[in-house]
Amino acid sequence: MINLTDSVIAGDVTINQSVDTEQIISQMKNELERFSNNHTGFHVPDGGFSGAILLQGIQKIESNRSILQSFHNSQLIDFCMALEPFGYSQIIADAATIIIDNGKKSGDLENTAHGHLFKAKSLEDLFKLSESIFHADEAIRIAKLSDNLLIETEGIWASLRVREMTNANIRLYDERIDQLLEKSEEIDYGCYCYLLASKAIFVSIEDPQLSEEFEIAAYNSAIQDGDIRLEVYTALELVNNQTHTISKEQLLKLKEKCVINSLTLFANLTDFSIELLDGTPSISIGYKLIETGESFQIPILQVMGELLIHILNLAENVSEKDVVIEYLEQENVKSFFDKLMSSKMVSSDTLSIFLMLKIMGVENRLVDRMFRRNPESSNKELELISLIYNLIENRAPPSQIQHMLIIGQSDSKDLMDLKKNLNQILSVSALSSGQSFDYTEIDPNNYGISTSSQIVNSLIMELISSVNNKQWQQALTIVDKILSERNYLTSNRDDMWILGSSLHFQGVSFFHLDEVDKSLKALDESIFWNNKLGEDTSDAQELFDQISNIRSNKTPTDNFASSTPTDNFASMAIEQTDNSLQWGADVCGHCFKRPKTTGVTAHTVRGYLLMVTWGKSWAVGCTTCMRLHLLKETGWNVLFGWWGVKAFIINCIMIPANLISILFVKSDPKQLQQVAMQIRLNSD
């Protein structure tokens, strides 16, 4: 026996009835008939709806889930749609499971796709992010089979949202999004809104400014379409923007709309947008997020709140090593970050705090685990953070770390802010060289660095990262940009090696994209420029021949796999050293032209499906030849280091190690002596 009090759009209406469960559920089903699933997102039904009746029904279902079995599929779809502004993500997930099962039994593709879409949204709220992506992708796949653009476009948005959180591939649907946007006049306006929001996500890494433009367009389109859900979520994104942002008046108007329509969760989320707009994130916001997550049964809000609290606590005490270590040793803190790593929801903001702790000399297993379990990503901030962590681990001198923090002309504001913050922490840490330098004020004309040099050095970093992440198409795009500076590269001998190396990577990328002829052409040109530079081209020629054999359906690895890489490459290095001794102790044994000034150690991996071999290849010579030696070994790893699970895992470590080493090859007599000693030791 209960007493109902309700509020609807027309005004406050008091209902006093004594009803049982059956009557409550019957009233709920009648209320659900107001909703329509013939549009995307959440729209308030014409004439409003009774939030109190829905909440009373939800309470009954919460205590007895079997009630959901009495709903037919169209009612369940309306139920999931109507429930979203109130939370209760586990109930939505249970209802979605029934929709999927019923759809499969009846062969109804549209209902099945709807079920997967609701399942994806609810699992995101339940902080089951990998499962959420799976169901979103299933919704997209099945929706395409049934030609349902409403579900497909909303599914793309749902998938990309979670992919962005987990640093997964957000370019998966870029072609489909562009294809549909080209015919925007022919599709439902609601579909257009979600395509704009999706486009904002997948361009965010390469062009943050363009992403903001799509976000504001999605927000305005959502208002015009009447989709309050999309309006609320895009408003949350706009708060953090640099150019296309949102005003407090707009947010207050949105909150009023949510309150009038009894959309309690949406009203609370808008409150967070208002607080974030008013100031920087605070611990109080963290506790409010936790409270909201508990009240509305949305665990991901609790996770976000707890994360905010931990990050702010660590940031506040970043210079207090003992305090930080004691904090990180707490079981609840370790348990939380383990859960975060398992979900792969590790953002650049989170990881930057842990990098600052590393720079300040905090030695803690949790700090190291955060980096070792960090997923590969094309996010520029995450790439920089991982690179600097590896430099610190490899005991690189502070000057090398500072070099990575020079602000480039193409850096986004987020990347610039990250570099400034890390440089500030570095200047007061134990890693500091004792000299402070304002890297934000570098003027290429006064600092002795040409604009072209800045461009190609920045691009070669991007190219190395793309090859490391096996993003072959992106690597080709970057090579095209590097080649646009061909006039500079061909006239500057110090940077000419970048031309040959870029063409080398272009050849490898084309090979992986099954464009063998283009691969051979690029490698051939790479050999030409290396010849012009006076480099030994035998290794590039060997790679050229390997790919030629593949094109001719010959087996390229028969001879290659017959020897252990470590022994093979060590012998090659010894032979090269002996050659250099014949020409004179100070002459490079590779080009026989320039002085022998340094040595390098390359990591090698060869996978043979059922076994894997790995080792090191040492070489001594001039700086240019040593860069090419590292590039050669990286090229072999890229081509032949993935065959087998263990080989794949090892290669993910070895390739970055080689590529990072390329950036810091320089004349170093001590390094030359150490590597020469390694060669002789391994020849005994």
C-alpha cells in the first residue's frame, strides 16, 4: 500500500491511491505508451509523462526482476528509454538482455539491435567498458543489416565515447560517419546530431579545434531536435573547451528543462557542468560524483569521483615523497587503481600525475604498474608521457628529457600545458640539471633552429610513434608531410638521413598495406638517398630483395631464420669493427668516410609461431650510420617480430626501445668504448 505524489509538465498533480504491485506495473505500462522509439536519444513525450509512476514501477521491479518478463519487447524498449534519465543502470542492463534474447528468438534484427544499444549504454554506466564497446559494435553491425540508421548512428556515438575513455581505436567508423554526413539532407535529423557528436570524437586527437566545432554543432542540433540526453552530454564536453564553450545561462536553462520534466539524473549532471564552468575540479565535486553515482546506481560516476579525489590528493602532495608513498600504499588506493587499469580507463591527466611522481623520485610499484599496463594510444599526451617514462627508466640525462618538452608549433593546447607542467616539475626534481630554461619562449630564428628543422623533427617523432603502433595509413600521411620538406632535407646534410629513413618507413608501411609495388618504389628511393649520403645500403637492399621475393611468392625467411639473431648480428658487428680497423681506428666501418664516434645497442626480436628468439645487436661507427643501424633492426622487428604471442609481447617493448634510441644518437667516446667492449666480449 503506497501513496503517490506526482509532477508533470502541466503543473503539480497530487495522486492519492492505494494500489498493489499489479496496478503499479499496469500504470507504468500505460505511461510507457507515451514514449516513441522512432527517434534517437531521449525526447520528452508530447504532453509530458509521470515520473512518479515510473519510479514507483521501478521500485517494484528492483525488488522483483521477474516482473520484466511480463513486458513485451516494444514495452521493454520504451522502458529502457524512459528509465535513462533516472539511472538504475543494472535494471536497464537486465531489460536489455531480455530484449536481445527475444529478438534472437523471433529473428527480429531491429529489436536485437535495440537491445545491444541499451546494453552498451548501461554497461558503460556499470563501468564494464570492454563489454560496453562489444555491445555497441554489435548494435551497429545488426542495425546496418536491418537498415536502421537511428540505432546505427546512436551506436557509433556510444562506441566511440567508451573507446575514447579506454584509449581504444576511435577511427573505426570514420569512413561511415563521413559517408553519412555527406548525405545529411537525406537522413533523419536525430541521426545527423549523433554523427556530429561522433565526428567530434574521432577528430579530437588530430584537430582539437575542429573537434570543438563539431561539439558545438552537435549541441545546437540536439536542442533543435529536442534530444535532452545528447544536449546534457555535449554540454559536459563543451565546459572544457578552449574556444567553442557554453555559458552559465545556457546551462541553467538546460537544468530548468530537466527539473520541469523530472529528469533527475540529467539535472544532476548539468549541475556538475555548472560547477566545472565556475571553477577548477575540486575534491568536493569528487564526493558529489560518488554520492550521485550511489543515489542513481551508476558506478562509473562513483569511479570518476574517487579518481578525482585521488588525483587531487596526489597532485597536492607531489613534492612530498614520504606522504605520497604512504598514500599509494593504502589498500583502497591500490585496489582502486588496479580496477582502473583493468578497465583501461587511464587518461593522460591521470598518467601525467604519476609521471610527475616518477620525476620527483617516487619509487613505488603502483607507479610503475600504471605505465607498464598503459594501453597503446595515438593520443599525443599519452605518447609523450610514455616516452618520458621510458627515458627516466633508461637513466637518460635530463637534457634528453628537456628536449622532449620543447613546445612545437603544431602542439595542441593540452599538449603545451602538459609540457609546461612537466618542465616545471623537472626543474625542481632530482633529475634537474640545475639550469632552468623557458622552453615556451623558443624562437626558431633566434635559437638557431630553422622552422623546417622543427617541422621534420616533430614529424619524425610522429612517424616513429605511428610505426610503433602499427598505424600504417597514418604513417604514410606523416611521410607525405615530411616529403613536403624535401627541398630542406636535400640541402641539409645533417638532416638528410630523415629523408632516407622516412622513405624506408614508407616502404614498410606500404608492405603492410599489401601495396608491394609502392613499397619497392619507396625502398628503392630510400637506397638512392642513402647512397647519395654515402651510407652502406646493403641492409636496405636486403629488405628490398626480401619484399621482392614475397611478391614472387618465394619464402623470404628461410635463410634468415636459420641462425640465432643474437649470434648473427653480433658477428656482423664484429666483422664491421674489423673492417674499420683495417681502414684506421677512427674511420666508420659502415660508410668508410666519416669518423667513428659512437656505438649503439639495438634490440632484436624474431617470431617463428611456436618459438621466439630475441637479443641485441651492437654496432660502432658514425652517428648517421648508427641511426640507420637502429632503423634497420627496427624494420626487421616490424616485419618479422610479430609471429607468435610471446614474440608479439616482446616486440611491443623492443620496438619503442630502438626508436627512442634513434632520437639520441650522438658522438659519445664513452659509449663507443662500451659498445666496442660488448662486441669483443660476445665474440669470445
